[in-house]
Amino acid sequence: MEKEKLISKWLDHDLNHQDLEAFKKLEDYDDLIKLNKSLQAFKNKDFNTAIEFDQVLTKLKNTKKRSTHWLKPLMRIAAILAVFLGVYFYTTTLDTTISTQSAQKTVIELPDASHVTLNAKSQLSFNKKKWKNERKVKLNGEAFFKVATGATFSVITEIGTVAVYGTQFNVKQRDQYFEVVCYEGLVGVSYQEKETKLQAGDRFLVMDGNIIHEELDSRFEPAWINNESQFKSLPFKEVLAEFERQYNVTFNVKDIDTNQLFTGSFTHDNLDLALKSIALPLKLTYSKTQKTITLKRE
């Protein structure tokens, strides 16, 4: 049987006993077996992509000098190997990203057994491959963290960074709103090149680029974990934005000052009750049309 056909059948795992004996007698048998082992090597954690790929190229060049009439099957092996190498490189450098939709929450277990509860309309990303050397996550939205003791754990947002070693805390970053509340342990919040230390019960809040206030929080975990959003002296527009995320609705506001401060709460599991909770304190009325809610003065 011609060498080219033997190699093709070997690639397809279609060699019978007689073909296998003939295949073993090929002068390039050893080189082909070495290439096949290279295909398996990428599964090893110590596999070096650059070195293996250079070895494949060297084999191709040496083979071309000896013979060219069966080069295509060998190049097929190299092509398969190149694809596997690309997949290996891509999957080990790619971040894991978890996102939630409106009215959705999810719990994430990180590689060190730390836990993150992600609030509605939020996104968290981290790199599993680098986790042992760098415990770092990127957050867009809101999340409650229960961090296992260990090396520094960092939460990166567009506005500020939170660094801890093992603690429980909540981070919320929405547009120009940035809030960190420490529930256990010690938290370091970096904002505009200045670090603020938070102990259990401390709160750090920034809105529209300004530090609004820092005050104690007596709760053991954020209210949204138990399907309730609570607000204390915050602009009404922040309340409406959170309401939209939790119920997947849109507000149409008429003749209402959305910068007025609001103190109160709303539940996440009863739309009508939630609407009354935010409308009645401000003496507002509401009407619903599918996914749109209109608020106006009484």
C-alpha cells in the first residue's frame, strides 16, 4: 500500500492488523509517532506551547528535505496540532464571565471557595488560570462577597477598587454611583488615589464624583440578598433605576423631581406592593401599560 494511503488511514484510526505492520515499517514512522505524542502533550499542565510548536516546524522542514510527495498528510497533523495549541492558549487566558439579567440573581463559587452573590443586571469576571497567584475579579453592577482567608482579594470597578484578605462586604457600582459596605473583617477602598479603611458596619458612598457620606450600617448582609431593596436619603432616580433592574420595567416620570431624596424600601416579589412602597411616601400615583409604568403627582 502506498505510504500516503497508510498515513491517511492512520490519521483516521482505520488501520487493520496488516496495515499497522506496514505502517510500522515506514522510514518516517518514528517522526509520526512523536508528532502524535505532541498532540497529547497540550493536556499536561507543564506543556510549553512555543517549544512544541517550534519542534513541529522543525520536523516539517527536515521532512521536506527528505521527501515531498507525502508532505500533505504530515502538514495535516501539524494543522491539527496548531488548532489544539490555539484552543489551549485561548482557553487558559480567557476570563470567566457571569452575567445576570433583570429580576435575576445568582450565586458564584470562586476557585478558592469564596462566594459571590450577583444582583440583577450585573456582571462579574475572573481568570481561573491565574487565580492561585492573583485573586482578582472585575465587577460591573452589584455583588455581595464572602471571601475565604488568603492572599489579597481585589474587586475592580470602573470607579474604585476594593481590597481585602478575608471578609464579607457588598460592592455596588452603577454609572456614577459607587458604594462599599463592610459587614465583617476589614476592607480597603481605593478611590481617586486615596485608600479608606472600612471596618464592620462602615459604609463608603460616592455619587456623581462626590463622597456623600460615610455612616454605620447595622445589618449583617445587604437587604437585596433577601429580595428587598432599601434606601436611606438617596435620590429618587436611584430608587427607580434599581426598581427597573429588579422588575424588568421602564418608568415614565411626569413632573417629578427625581433628585429628591428618598428613604424607604420595596420588595422584589410583588410588583403592586413595591409600587405602593415607592409612590405613597412621595404622594405619587402610578399606572401600568405592559412593561411601562407612569408616575405622576396626585
